[in-house]
Amino acid sequence: VAAEKGEFRHFMQKEIHEQVRALTDTLAGRVDFDNGKIRLPQLNLDAEGAKKIKKIIITACGTAAHAGMVGKIYLERIARIPTEVDIASEFRYRDPIVDADTVVLAISQSGETADTLAAMEEGRQRGAKLWSIVNAIGSQAMRVADGFISMQSGPEIGVASTKAFTAPLVDLFMLAVLLGDLRGTLSEKERFDLVADLRLVPDLVGRCLDREDEIIPIARKMKDAAHMLYLGRGVNMPIAYEGALKLKEISYIHAEAYPAGEMKHGPIALVDKDMPVLAIAPLDPWYEKMISQIEQAKARGGSTLVVATEGDTRVPDLADHIFWVPKCPWLLSPIVTVIPLQMFAYHIAAQRGLDVDQPRNLAKSVTVE
Ligand code: G6P
């Protein structure tokens, strides 16, 4: 049966809205809230195996690589395992340092991206353990792995990935908690608290989706912009990259992403009245630093768009446009802050009359190098 768009104009919009369901399914059967435990049986992982891991190398392309950048923070913060993120097309030719105590973790919606598969093969040759987080059941990246996590996103048709971005964020969070538990790096209370936070995710995402009507007029204002600069820090730095990628892919507006702390090392020179700055500034440990970046952008005449937490009293004085998100545990905030940026890119592209689901020059799955 062909996938249907139903009430939506495009698959991308439908898939953005399917995230509540996808994230509910992602948690189902994996999270034992009563005992504060995570179960990921298809990883084939026990305490001995978990304790052996000295390094994790996440490898992926595109949106999946941005999920990996958040995953690095989860794996380091929660499981205390040194973690690198490497773009698959780089990893495969880099002569990487990998051994039997390294896990190569591939993330892929399709499970058929040529560079990601080649990166896995490179890891295999060098004796690494291979894991994957994959959406397409039975795909190559699932079959060749020693263990895998099956994304519960369901089929994704739109070329620009949305629900296959947020699902692996939750998968990576669960993986970090499981590894932290097996390696004994988490206290019982920490583990229970992290697991309890997961329960909030589907509802938090739903509350972002409920604000779609507020995003449409912002998209209308910005749809003729020539450039945009996306800034984030810490756990939300990868969301700047993902938000900018969404805008580029489907609206063809040039968008650049930067870790906000790098502004003074170059990009601030670009900021004037013709360079809108989009800052991701929820209430996380980097909030004060983001506020001062927004002040600096404003002082240079840039129009400011800010992703902010409901109830924030400082952002309204600084922002020309605000994307409100609900208050949430900061480690999980990327799953929330990305939602308005997906909708923003979608509505800009739709208002520009572009082919949202099949953007020019792009393929859903890149199966050749
Ligand atoms: C293509 C798609 C992107 C996707 C990337 C990786 O470039 O257009 O949306 O993020 O491939 O795909 P994968 O299937 O490996 O996640």
C-alpha cells in the first residue's frame, strides 16, 4: 500500500506530526519506568561487554550525523565513555585508530547509505564491535551489525529527515543510560531520574507541534531571506546544524550553523541588518552564554529569532521572533528544540512553493559514493 499524506499537504509535514507516535513507540517495551531500567535486547550487550568498551566512534551522514553529535554528549555525560563523531565519508578514508575495545556505531535511516556501510566495513576490518541504529528493517546496516537498535519511526518518505532524527536521539539516550547502568557509572537515583525524564518526551514534542500556527507567520516574514546564521551551544549546538540543514535542503536558503562560542572567531563579521540570526536558547546550562550572543547579534543590527523556554522573561526583550518550547530536562532539550526548526523550514519551503518532499539535486538514500 502506498503511503498516504492524509490531511497533510506534504509527507514532510505529516512526518513532523508523526513524531509523537514515533517517540511513544521508541519508548514502548524498552523503558521499564517502575525499575528505572532500559532494555535493548537486540544490542546483545552484557555487563562484561559494556565494561570492555574504551571508545565509541559514531559514524553517519547528514541528519543522522547530527543525531550522533547529540549522542556523543549523552554517551560521555551519562555513560562516561569517550565518544567521537565521524562523518562516514571521512572515517572510511582516514586510517582511523580502532581496535577490539572500540565500538563503531552507525546511525542511518535507510540502512543503505554507501558511505555509512563502508565505514562499518572499515570498522569490521580493524576488529571493532559494530552497532547500528537503523530505521529500515532488514537493511544492510542492520544485518551486518553485531547488535542494533531498531528506530521506531516508521517509513519516512520526505527527503528531509525529521522523525528519523528525533527517534535516534531517544535511542542514544537510552543506550547511554543502559551503558551507564551496566558499567556502574550511574547511581541508582541518577538512573531512575534519567529514565523518568524519558516519559515526558512524547508530550513535550506534542506541545511543540501545537504551536505550529505561531510559526507560519514567522516563516512568512523570513521566506525571502538570502542567508541565515544558526547558533547553538552544548547539547543544542548540533540542533543549530540540523536546523540549518533543514532550511538549506528544502528552501534553498543559505544557512550556516556555528557553535555560538565561535562567533567572535569569524562569523560575527557577517552580522548586519541583512543577516538574520537564529539562536537556540532554552533553559540549559549554556543559557546565559546564549543570551549574551543574542545581545551581540542584536547590537549589530541583525534580526533575531530565538528558540526559548515558555515563561522566559529575558528573550522577549532581545528577540524579533520567538519559537516557544515547553520547559524540559536539559539533556532532552534537543528533541524539543528541533521541532520548531523543522516546522519553520517546512513552512518557508511550502510558502516559496517548492517541492518539499523531493528537493532538487537530493536523494532520500545515497547508495552510491
Ligand atoms: C541523504 C538524505 C538525508 C539523510 C542522509 C543520510 O542525504 O537526504 O536526509 O540524513 O542521506 O541517510 P541515512 O539513510 O543514512 O540516514
